[in-house]
Amino acid sequence: MSREIGTGALVVAFLGAPTVWALHLAVSYFLVSIGCRTDWAGAKAAVLLATVIAALIAIGFGVFAWQRWRWARGGRGGGLLDPDHVREFLALSGVVFAALFVAAIIMSGISPLFLPLCTTS
């Protein structure tokens, strides 16, 4: 039995992880700029903590999108390119987006482990 996915839930499922990635990027740049300007020793740890939190939230959005896709699918077959399955397609795209953006969050967030936060000139 399939359920109808609301438009709000569909938007959250589709755009949740990309939004978390953008916020993570902004917060990371903010933390690095504060750390470089004030010689804050905890900047690296703060960026790593922000990365873990953002990755977990993005994973949560992926799980949310996966649940919405399964609800909309309801055990029936059929292709996702059928115009009647647009909501299923967008929910499943949200799952894929979540996987991609979790990887992007992790890759950008672990750079302080390998690179210095500040450069001296």
C-alpha cells in the first residue's frame, strides 16, 4: 500500500542534506577564520566536531528520504521515469543526494587532520 508524500516532506527529503552541507561549509569557514585570527587552539577540534554533527544530521535526512521513498513505493514495481512516480523519484533522489553530501561533508571536514588551518605569510 503506497502513501501520499506531502510536498513539505518531499522538499525536506530532497534538499535536507545539501542544506546541511552548505551550513557545514559556512560554519567551518567561520571556525577557521576565528581560529586563525585569535590563535584559538580548539579550532581544529571544533571543525571536526562540526563535521561529525553535520554528517549525522545529513545521514538522518537520508534515512528520512529513504522512508518516504518506501512509503510512496508501497511494494509496487514500475519504473521511476513514469510521470506518475515523480514523488518516488524525488524521494529516492534525496537518498542519493544524502549519500553524496555526507561524503562531501566528511571530505571537507577531515582536511584539518592533514592540512594546517592557517598559513603564515
